[in-house]
Amino acid sequence: MTNFKEIKANTYEDMSNEAATIIFDALKESKQFSLGLATGSTPEGMYDALAKKINEANLDLSELTTFNLDEYVGLDESNDQSYHYFMEKHFFSKLDIPQENVHILDGVAEDLQKEVEDYEALIDEVGIDIQVLGIGRNGHIAFNEPGTDFNSLTHKVQLTDETIEDNSRFFESIEDVPTEAVSMGLQTIMKAKTIILLISGDNKKNARDLFISGEITEDIPVSILHNHDNVILITDSAARGE
Ligand code: GLP
């Protein structure tokens, strides 16, 4: 199946600019916009480029809403490994988005079940116009690991050893990496009108191969995107093995 569009960028910087341009153009078109955001090293360059474009154009973000994909369980926003912290550092601190419009799952909520249900309900109410995604080496998106139900909504997840190991590079030791997270589900992600999937680097070549093989299976979480009509895959040459 090839119902997605692939933008074949050259460098990481090119990939980041392609993504930033698509989002910037959409934000220019419509002041009232809902943006789904991802963490990880892959979208960092996109955040830099997008913040720069927005500030140069003096774009009004007063009606922008954002929803992040996921958060570790047990890390609060002051923890420099939390996704709250990441987003503040790489994006929100550079922009003027009303605090009340910024939504990130609370990994230290007392009642995590209520937290995930409320989050899903808010996404249903507001909608997501563009959702940005990175990808794990095993084809996971957000924190939906292989085997996750395609019908999953926002939920608490158990991280795989591979993901814990991959993400341990950001922590002092592997023991510090949380083993659980809260994450939009695969069905939640599919609710977005447009999805931008970023794949960068030679260590993600396998993940790109898994996706473009076209096989649709819960063993490859990203493969659900073949059932979505509006997916833009943006890769750099390393991810394509070129
Ligand atoms: C984490 C995040 C994902 C992200 C993945 C890859 O598992 N939950 O949303 O796509 O890491 O991150 P990186 O871009 O750093 O390789």
C-alpha cells in the first residue's frame, strides 16, 4: 500500500525544514489550529525551525492549541527528562502560546485512569489538525509498543526493554529510566486530520523499512498509518540508507 506521500529530504536539517514549513503554512492559513506534538531527538530541529519562522513572521498563536503524545509515569515537569521539560525547552519557551491551550499528559497525576480518559475526551472535543510523529526502532509511535491494540485510546503503557535502553541515553543510568508511560493510543493518533511522520538517521532505516513494507499488523504499531488517508512521511537520506 502506498497511500502516503514521502518527502525525501537530504539532510536532517532539510527534513526538519520541510516539516516546519508544512506546519507554518497551515498555521498561517488558520489561526484556530490544533497541533499534536512529539518528543525525542528527531523533532528537535523541526521545533527550532518552526519557532524561528513563527517569530520572524510574528504569527499570533493566541488560538493555537497543542496536545503532546505522551509522558513518562513518575516524572514531573521539573524533571529534566520529562517530556514537559523537553517541550518547554525546545519549543514553548520560545513562543507565546496561552498556557491553558497547552496539553501534556500528567505522568504524576494521582488518578492516572482519570487522566487518560480526560485527555482522550479533550482530544475528541477539540480535534487535532496536524499530528507530528517520530518513530522507535521497533516501529513504535508515541509509546505504543509492538502488540498494542489498533483500537487503543489514551492509556498507561509498559515500556519494552528496547525502548528503555534506547531512551537511557538521556538518563544518568538505565535504572533511572521509567518503565511506564501514559500515551495517546493508536486510535487516538488516527483521529488527527493530517499526520507527519519524521524518520531520521541510519539507526531508523529498519523502522522506515517496516513502515514502507506496507504490511499492516499490530506487531508494527506504525503500520496502522496505512489506514489513514493523509500521512506525510518525511525522511532524511540516512533513514533511506542512501
Ligand atoms: C520515544 C517517544 C517517541 C519517539 C521515540 C524516538 O519513545 N515516546 O514519541 O518517536 O522515542 O525518539 P528519537 O527521535 O529520539 O529517536
